[in-house]
Amino acid sequence: MARYTGPRTKIARKFKEAIFGPDKAFERKNYAPGMHGQSRRRSKLSEYGIQLAEKQKAKYTYGILERQFRNTFQKAAHRKGITGENLLQLLEARLDNVVYRLGIAPTRAGARQLVGHCHITLNGKVTNIPSLTVKPGDIIGVREKSKALEIITECVISRTSFSWLEWDSSLMSGKFMNFPSREDIPENIKEQLIVELYSK
């Protein structure tokens, strides 16, 4: 299964933002990579360059590659409402992202691995497809055999709650209540720039 496996801090420095979560290396060097990253004056990006950078940031943030991202955008364009908001809602509704938001995994990459290794259930059935789109009312839980895993128990203790997700600590499962509104999604992504890029 294709995914980005290169240096994460380098990508975060490129966008000058810790898009993969807390990163001590990024905090030490929060400027562009390369030997001249701190001193070099960057040339002004074109309109296309700005739009492309925003799309790349969204792809790296949610851990998906170009074809899957484009397919998600096309689905968003065919839904009612604002295309940019629809795009973020569909990205937030991916199973690996929901597992991460529920606090079962420390990162999206970690959530993807948990799903791929069959530690996660969707409506009571074990699934290993991270890109599945979760629907309102779906129950996402930890498989019975996996509830004692150290990585899961540590994450659940320090989890952050979100308005569109409901967590039951006794069952170690969460419910996807509804698609989040744009105001509730904490990611710093200018989705309108992505829409403009794909509209060309």
C-alpha cells in the first residue's frame, strides 16, 4: 500500500508548520530545510505555487497520495454544499483519521497501522482498510484482543475530545455522530485554494 515514508520533520519545515503533530526537531529548526534555509530569502510564489503548496500540505497532513486525494475531491465536488468544506469532511471521515481523532493512536500514521493490522473494528466487524469512509452513526472500536496494547492504553488516557465524536471508555469504542463543520476541524488548511487549483 503506497504511502509517504520519508523524513517527516523535513516536510514540516517546508511548510513551516508541525503538520504531523508535536515534533521536537521541528521546534529546534522551524525554518525551511537546506543549508541556506534560515538565511535565504525565498522568492515570491506564484498563485499556482501557493495553491499547489496548500494541496501538498493537505495530502501530507492526512497521509494520502495524489490519486486518492483527487478521487476524494471529485466525491466532494458531487456532494451538495461547499466543495472545500465537503473535501475536509470526507478526509476527516476516513477510518484512519477517525481512529486518530478518537485518541486510539498517537498519529494518523499510527492509526493507519492499527487499522492495517486488524486491531480496529467498524460496527463490530474487524476491518483493515484505512481509507474507508465512516458514516454518521457508525461505531469504531478496539478489537477485544487488542484492548491491552500499551500504545492504545497510553493514548486513550491523554485523548482530546471532539464535538462530532462520542467516546465510551468502558467499551473502548467511539461513535461518529456527524460530519464536522469547518469551524470544528482544527487543521490549518485553506481548502478554497485547493478547489481553485483543481478547477483550472
